[in-house]
Amino acid sequence: MKKLIPLFLVFTFINIFSQEYHFDYSIESQTNQIKPNKEKSVSTTFYDSKNNIHLQIDKYNDKLRGVIYDKDKNLRHSFKVTESKGFVTFEYIHTNDFNKEKHKDVANGDILEVNKIDSLQYQIIGYKNEKRTKKRFSALITLEKSKFNYLVIGIDHGKSDEMREKVKEFLDPNSIYAVKRIHIDYYSTGYSYDSSLKITNVDFSLKLPEKLTIKDFDFLGEFQD
């Protein structure tokens, strides 16, 4: 099992900058896929706790790309990531603007159910209908008390923000929590996996050029440069 990117890095940036994202935590995820095939992987994302923004590192054909999706602005920023002799360079490539596109989430009508197992474990179920006879997914979330708030529910679903708010209703308002582990079963696709998260402090900034290069989204095209 090979880590996607080292935790201790030196970051350099290319271009004239305007907007800046500051990342203060790294989240290392160890994922064991159970179905349809058994696979293990380790990945690292970086987290801006002030603005609730992630820098996701993707790998395809041995090429690395860094991606920031700014949900408030509906913009997706891509960076070429180069590793060499212990240094990592992030070079801005382009931005995808989704403001003009209309996305219909087929799961918007799902009914969510959150059950408390104990003070640090919660079950979340997404039902496809109001009768709650067909499940889209179920998840077991394990929390831990933390120095900073990280209630990011890593479920591929349009109502992940609503899930977080429903879990928060059960929590002690005088304590701070972070997600430690999550087990998910997607009944619609047949995927099941278990992920454990390790959170550490970092301190670096990533900046955008003054003039953004807008391109249509193309996943494979991201890795052509």
C-alpha cells in the first residue's frame, strides 16, 4: 500500500496570484474496499478549516493532479503536481466553471434517517422512497473528540450537508468532534468500503492566478499535460 503523497512537503507556486487558499490540516485516508473487489489504498487531502474547502490529490497513469472545488463559487481549480527529490510543486492549470450548468441530483428526493448507536457512533441511512422500503446507502460513522471541528460526512450524496446537521443534533454542543472512521454500503452500485482518517496539522497556502483559464471539464484531459 503506497501513500499518494508525503506528509512533509515543500510547496512552490508559479504565476501571478490573486485568491489564496490556506490549508491547516491534512487528512490521510486508509480505505479498504470490500465490494465488488477487495482493494486497499491510502490518499491525502488538505483542508482549509476556515472556509471548509479541500485540496484533493488525484492520480491517473502515474500523474498527480491537485483539485480544489470551491462550492460557494461553483468553481473547480486544477493544479499540476510534480514530486522531485522531496519537493512538491503545484502549478495552476485551469478552472472549470459550473455556474452555467444545471445539475439534477437524482437523490434529492431521498429520505434520510440518522440513528444514534452511542455518543460517538451514528448510523445514516438514505432511502429512495417515503415508505423507506428501498435503501440507496447505509453508513456507520465513528467520531472522536477533537481540537477542531471536522464533521465532513464523506458520502457520495447530494444531501451530505443535511446528514452533518442531523448528526450534530445528537452531539454535546460544548464538545468538538471529528470523523474518525466511516463504513459505507452503496446498495445502488454494489460498492462497500471502510475508511479510517488520520488528521495532522499543516501550514501552507495555494494561490490562483489573477486571470483564470476557464475550460470545460474533462477528467482524462486533466492528465494530458
